[in-house]
Amino acid sequence: MSRTAASLLREALEEVGVRYTFGIPGVHNTEIYDQLESSSSITPVLVSDEGGGAFMADAVSRSGTSLGTLVIVPAAGVTHAASGIAEAFLDGIPMLVIAGGIRRDTGRRYQLHDVDQHAILKPITKGTWLVERHADVIPTIYEAVRVATSGEPGPVFVEIPVNLQLIAGDPGPTPRYPGPVEHETRCTDAAIEEAARLLAGAKSPGLFVGWGAVDAAREIGMIADRLGAPVTTTLQGLSAFPANHPLHAGFCLGRAAVPAAENAFRDCDCLLAVGTRFGEIATGSYGYEPPANLIHVDINPAVFSANYPAKVALEGDAVAVLTRLLAALPEVAEGTTRRESVAARIAKDKAAYRDEWLAHDSRGRVNPARFFMALRDRLESDATVVVDDGNHTFLTAELMPIHRPRGMISPTDFNCMGYCVPATIGAKLARPKSEVVGIVGDGAFRMTGLELATATALRLGVIVFVFNDGELAQIAQAQQIPYNRKTCTVLGPLDVSGVAQATGAAFLRIDNDAGIEAALEEAFFQASTHRPVLVDVAIDYSKRTRFTEGIVKTNLERFDLPTKARLVGRALWRRVTG
């Protein structure tokens, strides 16, 4: 029986377990959308912008419930979505991107949307495919999904020309979907034994975990408990280890880390790093030097010794590798004693840092620590917190405890502003019975805030907190130190309540600490009625995060003496002269 490529695509997407697609219909994919409307297991979601759709798909994948999928028009749809695709690519997030394509059966040139989509997307995907026959539709989707989810995950792209969607053809034999990829380890028993020996013999071992370890929290906890070792995380890996575990030290390493992590790892002589590339943000702009005994676990062998030499490199899926490592790791005599002392020091340092923030004079605005304490008390343990790129990101990392794996998602290595609002929508679709809140700076909110209209249309009870200070705060703070001026980082006025009214969201405002609890209570009540809620928070950014202070010092120290003198002298002169 002849079939169209659109009907074959629907069958393939159903088989691989896609639950939602995100995009906007156009002349090159209307047949696909017509098929999706007939699906009993897939819901096509109309977005306001394909860039927002890509962030929604990214969040669905990060939730771990299904594969985030885009169905977009060629050309402009692809370029609009490119930022979200690139974020997924650099962050190691699987995503399936499907676009229509121009007709390949007319011989005509200069068609509508006639660009080389594969050339555009090649640098930011793991692979691209052009479907040329009806019989290739299902096998191509299966192969694209395999590539997207195997090894280090990432986005893939499939173009299906519109003529194949419109005109029926021979579907060929129906292939069998092989199912999800089984992750394996590619490290020898000798390497596992060496890693176990180094960890067991260390005087001050530590664990550093990233997003690649997000499903290995159980194994990480068992290793940490056996060694009595502290655990710290990357930004993207904040939910890879529960913050309410006594050995959870916090975020980052070195001088850009929170005090509990900086102190716990100061004398670290053996570091077990799992699922991290030791990238710029993870290391506080490379301001931390790991010990010589560095054991690096990652599914992507390209990351080994890329920035820091690994004494032992263990290639493979985090759960699989750590399971083998646990079997080889002996009971450590000092583990129990060390665990008690390390946990006590962490608790003391965390309390002191919290108290330091609470003592800060927020001058009538909202103290970040008080906000996050109240939010944590109000949120259920299985909630999802979504952030954007900005100063609020690092405030969240330092002050907001995350209790469950995949409980916080953020744009990290591509570091794309505009992520939060659409990603909050994707996270809620993925986990409809759990609370989902977004925290976004006022600058990033301007980019994709209108996607709240999508949340209203879908009746999603998400809550988005806009940290409003009238600046692009992370960059404004970075400008203030060397330049003593803020160029293009002071924002014009924005009536956040007007955005709420325009998109159908409920609106609340928190002007100071006294209004936090009441506003949270009302926000969660409104969200329970399946209505999105927008909360304008008059946040106080006058106290810098440890991360910001740390990276500024680290980068300043890298300059030679004449450059340092010029930068410092210029800042001092402008401060004196105004």
C-alpha cells in the first residue's frame, strides 16, 4: 500500500516514544501536522517562536521523560530554532529536529525557503539527514534517534521534502525499532582497579559531578559515603546530587565556589570527576587546578585531558562505570570518621554563608537568600526549577537547594538568554503532576516572555519569577569593576504586569522581604487553577555572588602587569572623576 512520508513519520515518532512536538505549521509541513493531529500519543504544540520551541524541546529531553522534538518549517524556522539547537548541542542534550524541505521533483530553483539547511545545522548537530525516498523515512528517524541518544547525547536533524509528504509512494518493508540504546563501559578492569586504589588511599578525596552524572545520584552517594568525601557540582549538574545530603558541599570549585565547597576541596588529593568536561563555568573560568590524582569518568572520550590531565580515564555511562567502581572500591577505614568531620564542616560553612546573605542590607528590596529560603520551604521535593542565563542563575546555584535528580535545568555551555520561560513550559508538559517554577532575569525575560501565551493556551500552571533590577546584572557587575560604567546593560522600562495581561497570566509583585510568603502562597494557588503566573520580584543585586567575585579575580590575575595597571588605573580614575 502506498503511503505518504507524513504518515510514515507519524508512525516512526509514535514508535520511538515522542510525546510532544513543538513548532509552527507552514506550507512545507502542513501534511505532517495533519498526521500529528490524528495521533493518539503525540500532541503537537503551537509555539510563538521556533526558538522558544527549541527550548521547550530541550526541557522535555532534560526531564528524562521523552525525546524533545521539533517540527518546523525550513529556512526561517531552522534559523529561529538554531539557538535552542546549539544550546542542546553544547550541553549534551538529545533533540530530534524535523523540518520540511523544498520540492525535489520539479527541477525548479529559487523556491520558497530554498537554503542549504544541512550546512546551517551541521556545526550544531550530531548528524543531519535528507530523506529522498518514502522507504527511507522510518529507518532514517530510527537512526537519527539512535545517534541523538547514544554516546554523549545531542540534537539531530532530518529534512523531509514536501513532495514526499504530499505524494504517496512505496513505504518498503517496515523496520523494527531496536529500542533505547544500551549504554556500556569501555574501560578496562585494570583502570577501574587503579581508580579504586587511588580513591581508597587518598587522605582527602572529593567528587565533582556534572550533568553526565544526573542519573547516577545513588552511585555517587554510595561512593561519597564509603570514602567520607565531599561532593560538589557543576552548574548544569546541580541536580546530579541532592543538596540535602550531608556531604553535598555546593556549586563549583576553587575561589568561584561557595565557601563550603572551596573549603571542602582545598586539600583534595584525589578527585573523582563524573560527567563534566571541566568547562569554563564549571571551573570558575579555569580558576581551579585539580590534583594530580584526577579520575575522570565520561561517556565522551574527547573530554579526557582536554583541560586537565587525567591520571585515570574511565570511558562510559556514569551509572555503568560507577557500578563497577563501587564493586572494586574496598571499605575505607577512615571513611566513617572522615564523613562525620567533613559533613560537620560543610554544615557549618553553609550556615555561615546563609547568615552572611541574610545579614546583608537589601535596602528595602528583596533579599535573594530570604526569597530562596521561602521558595524552598514552599516547593515540593520533586519540583523542577528552571533558570535562564544571568546573575539570577548563580544566585540560584548558590542559594537554592535542589533535592532530586533533574530537579533543576539551565542553559550552560552555549549560555543562551531567553531559555527560561519556554523551558518552563516544556518541563511542565513533561512532568504535568509536579510543580514547575522558572526564575529569569528581566533582560532574558524580554526575549521570550510572550511564550507565556503558549502556557495560557495549554492551561499550564507554571510560575515564572522575574528578577527585576533594570539591568543586565551579570554583565553590568562585570563592567563596573574594570570600567566603572555600564554600557548597554541598563534596561529601559518594562511593565511586567502588562505582559501578564497580554498573555493571560496571573500577576503578582514582591516589593520587599515582607511580601515574599504571601505572594508565594497566592502564586501557587493561582497555578493550581491551571493558569500561568508571572511574579515581578524587586530583587536586590547589590551583593555579588561568590562565582562573580571569583571569576573577576581569576581573569584579572591572568593579565600581565601593564594590562592590570591600565585596567585598575582607568577604573580608579573614573571613580574619582565621575
